[in-house]
Amino acid sequence: MAKMNFGGVEENVVTRSEFPLEKAREVLKDETIAVLGYGVQGPGQSLNLKDNGFNVIVGQRKGTGSWDKAVEDGWVPGETLFEIEEACERGTIIEFLLSDAGQISAWPAVKKHLTPGKALYFSHGFGITYNDKTGIVPPADVDVILVAPKGSGTSLRRLFLQGKGINSSYAIYQDATGKAYERVIALGVGVGSGYLFETTFKREVYSDLTGERGTLMGAIQGIFAAQYQVLRENGHTPSEAFNETVEELSQSLMPLIAENGMDWMYANCSTTAQRGALDWWKKFRDATLPVFEELYRSVATGNEAQISISSNSKPDYREKLNAELKELHESELWRAGETVRSLRPERSR
């Protein structure tokens, strides 16, 4: 573990150079990693672990689309693909990657297979942090650890296949065996992390829920919708409004910001754009800061967790979700986006 300086603040960071894949394989050579769930994170993490040479099995309910997807990806029923309880029984490390609602319903079945010395692994701090709402309280004689890739499972897998990695946070909630640190770092390396930075279960879920509702998804969609609406109401065509709102940001600017930083972007744009961005960014910060403060309070009090649990456990949850997603998809903003994407040069070659 190394101390790295981020803007004047020191953090504990583990890189792949100091904890290489060979060391991770040695740490976990006698372990069976049971990945429960094959939805968002399950496919990317399990396939990366398998390709990196670890002993991996998948646990998923038979007869579901996720079971079928696992079979399509090469997991073999009865050999590397099992029902959830059998996977739990076989695994020494149980990666609990079901949805938050799925973890609540599956917990009684999983808990009875957490025998002394096993490890319970999460990629989200939700179930543990809000255990007064989820009921997820692990036994005292197992390790409880977390590796949270800072990206989707799809991106984790895609970047792995490109020889790259997504940065991940790691946390230890409970070290029953004295091996929790080596286990969690080895797993972080195994799933394909770029580097690993230390956090806690609580800090992970607070930042994650804030980010999802904020700049990663909720806020960015809100800003897109507002700018697009203003441009359209002032006579700009859908194509022009979409290109100036979304396409230029996602296709041109964000990759450069990811590579070089926003300060570099400011320094390398036109003087007109530079002046305008410098004049307006603080206005947007000041306008949105109260919203982010309200959002963080809602996360910290458990309100967002309760809303999620209550909503996602309703029998008509999927139907209502699909209706909301349909409304988003059918908005002029994203119908224009569909057309713009179809006209990208790579689509017509």
C-alpha cells in the first residue's frame, strides 16, 4: 500500500505494480470464488476473474434470462454454474452481486452458508450500511470486504479486454481471519481494477448514491434536458440542439477531459469558449450546490435507501420502471440522439 497525494490530501492506494496479478493468484490459489448474480456487475467480474486464472463459479436462479446469459457466456450448468444456494455452499469467497433488493430477499439463504473463515464480498456498501433496513448482518466469524469498480460491469469487461482497467475502491468491514486485506486486494486486482483506493462501506454507498443521482446520471440528464429545451424554444433544430448539448460533450470533449483534465481543456479551447466557460462555471456551481447538499442529506439520513427498497420491492416495479424509461426514450432529445448516433461515420462504413 502506498500513500498518494490527491490535491494535497494523502490517501491509501494500491497499484498493480506493487500487488501484481501473480501475487493475487497466489493469495487466492486455494479459494473458490462464487459470484452470485449475473446482472450488472456479475458478468464482468466473473469473466475477468476466470480469464485471469482464478477458480470461479457463478450462482444464479435457473430459468431466468440471466441464467441463459451465463450459459451463453460459457458457464456450464453443474460445473461452473449453479443455483444460488449450491454456489454458496461450494464457495469460500461469496461475491454478493445481486441487486440491492435481490440481496435482501436472498440473504436468509446466503447467510446459512457463511461458515467460519469464508469471505462475504460486496461491490456496493448498501446492504451493510443500511442493515437496519436490509437485515443483512453477517456472522462475526467471516471476512466482510468490498471492491467497488467505478464504472459499469460492461465497461469493466470492455476495458479488461482492451488491456486496461477501471479504478476501484476497496473496504474491510470485518476481518475475522486476519486475511481480509490480502483477500480484498487480490480480488480487486483479479476483477481488473486499474488501481484501488481505500474507503469504508458507509463512504462508498454515500458517494455512490450521490454520484448516481448527481453528475453520473440524474444531474447530467437534467442539464441535458434544460439546455436542449432552451435551444429548441429559441428556434434551433433538433440536430443542432442535440449536437451542441450531448454529442460534442460525449464524443469530443469528455475523452479529452478524461485524458488531460478540465484545466487542460480550458487552456486548449478557443479564447471565446475559454472566456465563457470561466465566466459561467461558478454560476452553475452556485445554482446546483443547494441541490447537491439536499441530495447528500437525503442519502445520509437513509431516505434514498428507503425509497429504493420500497420502490424496488413492489410487484409492479418493473412495469413502472419500463414506463419511465419509455418516456425518456421517446423524448425528442433522445430520439434526436438516436438519429445522430446512426449518422456517425463508423456506422456507415
